[in-house]
Amino acid sequence: MDNELQYDPAAIRMAYFSLLLSGRPHDNLELAVTQEMLKMNRLTAERSLPAMVGRSARITATINSIKIEESSKRYLIKFQADNGEREEQIRSERIDANHKDAVKKIWERNLVGHRVVIFKCKDRVGSKEAPNGYRIAPYCIDLGKAE
């Protein structure tokens, strides 16, 4: 059958242990493990935040400015890479898309003038303007105020 997918019994075990470690009460073990497994599947999907961060290049830089770009519904981040000669810019994910709460939490911090590690990846969702996708920053680690 074409639609038949292989499953990994280890994923079921991992979901079960995750459920046990969470300490959440449950009435129906099979249903609770199934729900936990579905959560884990979402986390490992190609467009999940952990997967995007995992395949990102890392840039150590100082943030010059962050502003919301209404036309694209993204944050526009201008920065100076530690090994760069000129200011660069990158956009966040959309603030009205899947990871909107995380995007806001990451980029609404006061990062201007801070040294950071910017995670940069190619967003594979293309358009006529960018058929190969867009360069985006799905995550950022604050290293503190630049000296």
C-alpha cells in the first residue's frame, strides 16, 4: 500500500517515557501515549523550530537594530557579524505563522547593542520573488551587552 508508513517502536517507547516523566495524570494510557507521540512528531517535522535551528548556520554578531516590517509580517534584524566588514540584515519567521509566539519572544527582547549568536537557515517556502526560499533567523542567543 502506497500510504503505508513505517513506524518506529522506539518512538512509542520514548513517548511513553516522556509521559511518565511529565507526571501528568491520564485515564487512558494508549490515548495519552498517542497524543505524546504526535507532539513529538510535530517537534521533529522539517518546519519545526527545533529542526530549523538544528540545520542553521551560526553567526556571532552585534545587533544594530530590530524593527517590525509590516509588509512582510517579519522582524528585520540588522547586525554586524564579528568577522564581517559591513552591516548585514536578515528577517525572522513571519509573526503570523506557525511559531508566532516563539518569534515574538525571541525578537521582542531588547537586543540592540548586544552580542548574539544568530541562527540562520534557508526557509524552503519559496515564492516568485525567491523560488529557492528565504534566508531567515529562526533563533537567537543573547550573549549580553557588547563592550
